[in-house]
Amino acid sequence: MGTIISGTGSYIPNIVKTNESFVHNSFYGEDGVKIETPNEIIVEKFKDITGIEERRYAEPNMNTSDMAAKAAELAIKDAGIDAETIDQIIVAHNFGNVINGSIQTDTIPAIASRVKHILGIQNPDCVAYDVLFGCPGWIQGVIQADAFIKSGMAKTCLVIGAETLSRVVDQHDRDSMIFSDGAGACIVTHSEDPTQGILASSVQSHCNDETYFLYLGKSFHPDGDEDTRYIKMKGRKVYEYAIKNVPIAMKTCIEKAGVDIHDVKKFFLHQANEKMDEGFIKALFKLYGTREIPADIMPMSIQGLGNSSVATIPTLFDLVKKGHYPEHQLNKGDVVVFASVGAGMNINAICYRM
């Protein structure tokens, strides 16, 4: 028996925030000293490094659970199933619901419970719970769904990644330009064809020096409230850690699946940094002793959607599947790899046959 993704859906917020929107911000360093470099130059360098030109923010009346439910509805419709037949609802996020204008996170009840409520699912045997695993949370949710399905404890799972990072960023921190909002969902179910679907997965957690590469900290503004915490990132350390470890995790996954690197049609990577993702692919192919990399092997959405954490991969996969990126085609039998890295620090990957 195999485990397949039978339907996908995504919710892309309507508010577009361009790089130019940050030109009037007052940026400070971690030391609380104002950065004197003109913001126009800061923004231009940011674009050169990350590839991000604009990002999406959730509407004021839209919460993480609302976006998650909208993506879920589309995935359920795409799979053509009755929502009452879902055995598990697994929602990956990091901050729960954050009311617009507030920095306080809200996770009681769980986001998955709220999604089940919004969807109107009555079946008490449909178990709803959240996954906190940093940016790799959606992949981890799919890995968990695969395990439950192969164990016989579930037949159909709804896995969602949703986040409103725009509400937990420090406007005085240059890294605030990276983050965005969105939601992506999929239906994971069993298949009688063992050659289709999830072929293998790999997961790692590095929790020594790497643990606090992403954390919650006070504003970089010297007069910021000591008791208010925002998402913070040690960008250089994250980059060095990821470039070293993510390609190894992907190679481990591909080898567990018994797949040749040249048979992988697409890599769906967490959309955190354009140059970093390109570095992952170059390093991975180098591990195989080759520098010949197909030009169309890595779909990217970061340029227009930014980094929505757990939502980047399921959103990108849904958009490619539904023809929004016509230069990237997926056909039955194609092998793809999903891989992510994020707070924890955690890394995971899935090798999947369409």
C-alpha cells in the first residue's frame, strides 16, 4: 500500500506588500544602533540576496485558522471526498492565531480544532491537532499522516500549513522584509499502488548550538518594549547551517527511495531565500559528483509571495499542480522531492512519485 496526495489547495492573501513599502522604515541593528545605510540601498541588497520583490499579508479580518480552512476547502474539493471521511486534521504553524494589531499568539483551542469547526465536520473520530516544527512543519505533518496511514490507523488525512508572520515581525528589523502570510493544504490518503506516492522520507533535529538560530526577541529599536517579543533570526548562521545539512538530508531521502538523482523531475524547497535554495541544489548535485543541473528543476514562488514559513511548499506545489507556473509541468510517474529547514533547527525531506 502507498500513500498519495490526492488533492491540494492554497490561500494567497490579497494584500500585496512591495519592497518599496519598507523604504520609510527605521531599521536598527541587533545592538540597537540605527542603520545609517539609505533604505533604498538596504531594500535593493535585500532583493539581490533573497530574490523577494513583494510578499502577501493577510487581510485584517483574516486569521491563520481562516486561511487554513479556505485552503482546506479547496483541497477537499480537489480530492473529491466527503470531509466527514477525514480521519485526521494536522495543522502546521508556529504562532497560531495572531489578532491584527496584536502581538499575542492564540493556540487555545488548537488551530486544527478551529479548522474542523469552520469546516463543520461532525465526525468525532476525525482527530484534529497541531504540529510545531518550524518551517518544515507541513512536510512533518505529511510524514506523520503517511505513518498513520501505513500503520492502518488512518485512511485519509488533511494536512495544512498556515501562518500570519506579518503580525509577529519587528518593523525595525531588516529581516522583517522576508516574512509573509498564506496557507496551503493537501489530502493525504492510501493507494493500492505501492510504487506511487511517498517513496521515502528523512528527518533531522539539531538542537545544540543551532537551537536558537530562530527565536523570539525584543524589538531592535532601543526604546522597544522589553516585554514584547518578535520573531528574530540569526541569518548568517541559518544560511551556513542549512547549506551544510539540507543537501545531505535530501540525498539520504533520495537514496532511501532507491531513486537516481537524474530521475528527480522537480524539487519543491521551502521558499526562504532564492540564493540559498539555489545553493541547496548545487550542493546536492555536487554530492553526486555532477554539476549538470536542469534549468527547470526548481519552481520558485518567493519572488512574489515571500516566506510564509510552513505554507511555502504546499502553496507552491498547489500552484504548480494547477498550472499557475506553466513553465513547470507535472505528469503521472514524475518523481519530486519536498525539503525544508527551519526553527529548532529541523530539516526534513520527502521523495514522492506523482
